[in-house]
Amino acid sequence: MIPVTLKYETTLISREGTEARQETVAVETPFKVALNDESIGASMVLPSGLQEFGVGFLFGQGYIEKREQLKEVYVCHEGRISVYADVENMEHREVIITSGCGGTGKISRKMLEGAFGPLSECTISLDEMERFIIEVLHYSDLGLKTHCIHACGFWSGGKLTAFYEDVGRHNAVDKVIGAILLGKIAPKGAIYTTGRLTSDMVLKCARIGIPIIMSRTAPSSLGLAIARRAGVTLAAYVRPHRVNCFHAPGRIITA
């Protein structure tokens, strides 16, 4: 197993003098993603939830569209995620560079264009939303220890059904999408991320069929435009007791 944190000796410098400290640092490491033994791309990731990341990464690149295509996923902890799937065309996909960093800062043009499919409809109450946000923010202490981590959770059937974290906000969302494609969770629910909702973040969630997309921070204008096209509920500045809904507020129940 690859550790997700390392300890480093540091020196705290202030007007009162210097002091030796030990800090916890999140591990960021490169992983290549291969499909049917052909290298597709790479990204810097937190080494956890790697099977989910590899599958979610390929979804965002436009190679995998549904669960039934998947056969096997193998992780080599020396830096490779190998996915085997029934894919008709392995030709290079035209991609668009997004606001993200690393390999997940790309999405296929095919994903951006065209009509959206039906969403897996559901609602969430304010009481559920409060429990959801609190559980995500307290599920792991890695963020508090390192101050370097984005969290992403999925809420379905009145409970937290998935939680992933990463140094990159895109990676954390890709892990949730990978969990859907691997059949670990269904898209009928709400996703919450600590990262901002830019175009690719919203697009991948909408394409997989998630009806409610929530963030602790803000959306971009293109993220909002995609939410409107897809008909998803886009909620920002989400806190346990309130939410600012930018589109389709009907799925958030106040009673």
C-alpha cells in the first residue's frame, strides 16, 4: 500500500524565534491510466480509490460510457492503472483543455457536445443536506492534517454512500464517477464537492446522470450554462443550514 501522507520536519519562524515542527504532508504521485494496454494519459493523484479514479478518468476522456463496458481494473502501485473494457474505437479522442490541473484538466469534445440523457431523478431535504455536508466534512481528518485535500461525497437513499478525497478536486469527483461505473453506487442521488463547479466538473456529473450537484464554493458561468442545458440542480456555497441554488431548486425540499 502506498501511504497517503508523509511526515516532514519543518522550522517555524516568527518574531519570537524559531521552533522545530513536524508536519503531515499529503502524498501526490503520478499514475498512468491505460485502456486495453494502451496508455491514455496520466495524472497526479492521492493514492487512494485508484480503481475508481482510473475508470472515472476514462469516462471524462470519452472512452467509457457505461458500466456494461467494463471487464477488469488492475492497479500497479508503481504507477499504473490498467482498465480492460469493451470499447469499439480506441482512436484518440479530441479533447478540450479545461481549468483543471494535470490529466483531469481535459474532457472529450464529444462529452461537451450533443443532447443530455435523462437524469436519475431524486430530491434531497434540507435536513438530509445538513447531515450530508457534516458527514462529508468530518468523514476524514486528512484535510485538517494536511490542508491540501479536496473531499467529495455522494448521498443516496438518506445516507452517505460514497466518500473520496484527493489533492485535486477533479480527481475526487472522478473517483465518485468511477464508483458509479463500477456499480458500487447508483447515480440517483446528490454529489457534494469542496471544489468549485467549473464546466468539466458539472459536465461529467450531468453526463453520468447525477441530478443534484452541490459545492462548498462557487460555479463558473460555463458550469452554470451546462447545468441549465442538462437540467441538473446546481447548488453553491452549501452550508449545513443553507444553500444558494443557481438552477432547478425544486429538487431541494424545504419541508
